[in-house]
Amino acid sequence: MRVVISLLLATASFLSPVAVLAGSADVESTIRDVNVDGMSLVLEDGKTYAVPAEFNFEGLEPGQKVIVFYTEVDGKRVVDDLEVLQ
């Protein structure tokens, strides 16, 4: 039993860097453009962030400071979560 647990822990520690690469990132910036039809946001950094179909654009407008939590999927930044800063 100890050997099995040791092997599982060793495997988990070996694969943990891979999990970090697949994880999400975040950026704090100001909204430059809100594209409801294109289902995306453009931030001051000039990068476009795609949003999921169920995303609620209510209250978002250019000039607002936000933190965008995103994951890169096939070279596109996809929003996982968004927090409006005051």
C-alpha cells in the first residue's frame, strides 16, 4: 500500500508542471471595446478575449477597469471569469 501511495505522489508531482501550463491566467486592464455580436471584449492591451455564449454583457462598457480570468484555447483567449474593479 505504501508503494502505491508513493507511486501516486511521485506521478502527481511529475505531472504538476503540465497542469500549471493548462491553467488559467489573469490580466488587469481597462475595457477598450465591447462586441456583443462578436461575443468578445478588447482590452487596452489590444488583445481580444472571447466570451462564452451565456456571458452577460450587462453593465460592461469601454473605460471600465476589470480583471479578466482566461484560458488560452487553440491560440484564443477565452474568458473564464471577469471582475469589475471600482
